[in-house]
Amino acid sequence: MKKVLIVDDGVFMRILIKEMLVKNGYEVVGEAADGQIAVDKYKELSPDIVTMDITMPNKDGIWALKEIISINDDANVVMVSAMGQDSFVKEAIVSGAKGFVVKPFDESGFIAILEGI
């Protein structure tokens, strides 16, 4: 069972993602509401996958992605954001993200991306 860290400043979105993951056989080992907490939890929990929002208070998702990749260049981080503009997608992929999901998204497409990494 793959362990997942969910990072999103929206409580509702964290709940929604968690329900999808648990229903599909993933173990949610932690949650974070900003990039700094995400990096701290990544170090503590060593998840197999991180779902990462981009726009968050304090440290954003791109910053957290870069920090996590600097810790483990094989980290599996999938960006999950309402900001689907090409510049954000490109920056996330160049920075080491393994995938990009644009909110709102459907469960089957989301799980397919996670299964593909």
C-alpha cells in the first residue's frame, strides 16, 4: 500500500483527496496546509507520493516541490492545482513534479496519474 502526504491549504480539498485515495487503496500518512509544513512532514514521514497544491500561504507548492526534490531527487510529487496555465505546469515539471492535475478533477483521472508514477 503506497503512503501519501496530501498538501493543500483547503480543508475541503484535503478531505476530498483523502477519501479518493483511501477508497482506492492508498494510505494517507499525513496532511499539510502550506509548503513549509509539507517539507517538514516529508522529512518525518517519507511518503511514497505527495499531492501538492501550488497556491498556499507562507511557502507555495513550487517552493515545497523544489525543497522535497533537493531532499530526494526520486520523490514522487504530483501537483494538484486550479492553476493550469502552461507556465505553472512547465515550472512544476521542470522542478521535478511527476505529474500535474488541474482542479476540479475526476477521481478516475486522478488515480490513473498516481498509478502511472
